[in-house]
Amino acid sequence: MTPTPGRPGTPDTAPGPPAGPPLLAAGGLLVRRVSDATTVLAAPDIRLDAGRVLVVTGPSGLGKSTLLHALLDILPPGLRRVGGTVLWYGEPVRPGAPARRVRRARCGWLGQDPAAELHPRLRVDRLIAEGLSDRHPEAGDRAAALLERLGLDPGLLRRRATELSGGQAQRVALARALIGDPELLVVDEPTSALDAGARALVEEAVRAHRDRPGRAAVVVTHDPGFAEALGDTVLRLEPPVTGASGRTTARPAPVPEPPGAAPIGTSPPFVPPGGGMPVAAPFPTVPTETVVPALSVRGLRLELPDGSPLLESCDLDLPRGGALAITGASGSGKTTLLHTVCGRRPPASGRILLHGAELPAATRYRERDHLRAIQLVGQSPLGELNPAHRAVTATARPLRVLHGLDRKAARAGARELLIAVGLEPEHLRRRPRELSGGQRQRVVLARALAARPDILLLDEPTAALDRPTAERVLDLLDRLRAEGLALLMVTHDPLVAARADRTLRLEGSRLVGPAVVDGAGGRSPTTHPRSSRSSPAAPTSGPPAAPPAPPGPPDHPERTEHPGGR
């Protein structure tokens, strides 16, 4: 966990320490879980001077977000800081009211799940104004200017948080953090839901803030390009073996499966005591000679609240075992398309067909097997999970409700799935707030797989994951595709798009392709062996692309719950 000094483009030799105390310093920070005294974070010493950016990286689940929460004294219930000090210009900041005063007056904060943190009933103008310590007569003008700097239409100021896409919500939350011109900007995964153009604007906004006199920033990211562009000092958290208490101090990074390990679905299936469906055989058998696509969309039209088109004349087919990736600018309506397919948001017109049979538009009219067959892994895991349910309980619920397993068998199947997506046994009894963002994302994936779907809808499935963990998850999905699972994926990540048979772009209210995926994190998309399948997912013929449409409508509309969900 040794910091690496040096701003990109300058020598890696650390400059001499500046005169005077740093803007922020921390030493000996130790965070433990209240329930069992397990050490969650034993952080290295930190020194951050004005005019610099500290970037924190490392595998999912090692405590990067916890470090930010400990610095700002906003640890969630169940975690407690039991050691260490935080200094602001050399003066200790005690937990409680003193830390709250510093945080409110001098810090700007962007959390990992902005869509879940923005008040759903407030308009964007009021949400951004929350970043001001007092009322300001020019708050509206400043908010509009910030949105423009971040590539958003100032007209969004009149929308509510539920009417924003994931990428729009992320930038609105960043605008809220910046509007008060805080001395310290603290941001957690600020680019996870953004396309390349929006990422560049966020990068420039953080850089411009750093370069203002007396300002600094702490950034957590899995994006190596973003880290390289901004990091004056890069702190990589690594998993220590044991702490002073003898307990494990951090979860180990995911490792490849040992040689000879059978992938899920190829090992002998788990059969619950007393019979029942085997957990490791998730997908129904479909005759191999069938030519009917697993999923078809015909003439689909999605509209903005004012009736203008978001998506027009969308026709596509997704075969059994196929994978289609959809890219496009943040706010273009990609998530809305997934919500329409799963029934959360009915379309203005058009048809959705499952194995050739037309589906009702809304979930409340769909039969239970329709709900089982199409499962969604949403973009905001914290908002997708019931905060009261432990990981194993949430994952077991589809097995009980949709497949009739008893409690013991369902929990055994849930444990198998959670381990398959890379979680450790110790994570299974934790609630969402006790898990990292990447761990929550994998719980949502395991819960969706527990339904044994025919079609899996994935919305930015690797946004909160480090590269090794993302590769492991994608390898699992590849193995399940071989058993017949069809994937419809929304992504800005070339690592995900490279696994698809075909990549399309949502642009100008139409799906066009093939798309060129931007290189997130400085990586270029590469062709994956599975991308040469003989039955690619492809759109049917349609009219030419139209001019670009205005920013999209809600990518997180009010959800309709179904038996496989909360």
C-alpha cells in the first residue's frame, strides 16, 4: 500500500515536502465491524497537500470507499473507526460534530451510488443547491454553468432525480459537490456510468478544481486511464494477511479458478434434498433445431415525457446463447430500453416477443414464467437490493418464489451462486450497506441468475469491478451462454463489448451499428473468441439514422417489483 508519487508527464521522483502542514493528513486509520470486531480497513498514512490529487485504486472489496468514509466520518451503520487520526492543516478533527462541521463547510462529496443518494422527489436545481453551505442568489446560474461544463443540458435543472439516467445522475451529484468550491473534493468512482466524452469532461472538472488555490481532491477509481491522467499520488490498496487481532483485515482479490475446477453448469448439479430443480442447471432445455430467437423486439418506440422520440422503429433479434452489446452517450436511453424489455417501463408502441410469443408490456400483466425468463442486473446495485436482506437471503428468494425450493435448499443454491460470482463465504450474511459497490453488483448478478433466466439484461455489469474481477464475471457469463443464456448488455466498457457477438450504438433515436467502443481506461476493444459465433445478435433492417435526439428520459424510473426481486 505504498503511494506512488508523480503527476503524469513529470518525473516519478517525489518532490520535497511543502512548507507547512498539509491540507489533509491521516495516520493509523483502523475500521472494524461492530458485530464481530473484524478489521475492515487498516489504512496507510496519508498526506495530501493543496494543488494535488490522491487517487486510490485496488481490487473490489478492499476498503477504498471505506477509506473515504473514514476520512469524512461518514461510516455506515455497522462499521466503527477504532483507531487513527485525521488532521486538517495539522489540527486534529474529532469524530462527530467537529468532523461534521468540517465536512459541511469545506468538503464536496460524490458517493459511489449517486442515483440512490439523490432525493427522488427533489428537482435537480434544488439537489445541486444542497452543495452550498448557505443560500446564494446566483445558485441557479452557477448550477446551470456547472451542468454545461459537465456536458449536460441546463434544462435538466427542472427534472427530478428519478428522471435522470445513471450517467446524468452521476454528473448532477458531481455538480452538487463542486458548486460550493470546496477546499477538498472527495469522489468515489466518478466515471463508472459515463462514455468517453463525458469522462473527459469530468476529468477536466476535477483537474480545474485541483488547480484552484488551496484546493485538493481524493479520487477512488478502477479506471486506469482516469487514474493516470489525474493522480499526483496513486495509493493502491492490497490485501494484507492478518491484523493485530489475528483476523483477516481485508478481503483477498479474486483469483482464477484452480486447475480442474468445473465451471458452473458443467459440474454435477446441486439437487436439493427431497428433489427439486438442480441449482447448477439454470436454463430450460430448448431444442437445438429451433430458429425462433430467444428475444425479439419489433417496431419499439420509446418517448420522452413531452412525447418526442427517444427510440424509434427498433427491431432486433437475440438468439439463444447470443450476446448483444449496446453503447451510446450517457442519457441516450440505453437503460430505458432494458427497463422496457423487462416490463418496468411500457413502450409507446411496439412488441416484445419471448421465444416468439408476444409479452404484455408491463410486469404486472406478465405471468410468473415470463418474469423468471427475463432478469435485469441494474445499474445502481444499492437501489436494486432490499437494505434489510442479507446477500444470501436476497439470492435465495428467486429460488423459493420462482422455483418452489424450501428454505434450506434455496440457501444452499444461493451460496453456490454467490461463490460463483467471486464473493467470499464471509460476505454471504452481510447486508447491502456492509458490502462494497463491487460486491453489491455481484449480489445483484447472483440473484438474477438464481431465477434461471433465458435472457439476462445487464446494465453496466462491470462498472464497480476491478479488471481481474470483471474478467472472472464475464468468464462465468460466457460459460452460461454455452448453456443457452442470452445476454443483452448496456456498456461503456470495451472489455464487456468485446465478449458480445455484435455491438450496436444508440444514436439519434435509433440503434445503428456496428459500433466502435471507446477505450475506457486507455484500453482498446479487442476481439474475444466468443465474438465469432455463428448466430450473432443483430437488428433487422430499418430506416436510416435520424439526427441526434435530446438527452434521454429516466433511466431509473419507478420500479415495479416482481417475485425475483426485492
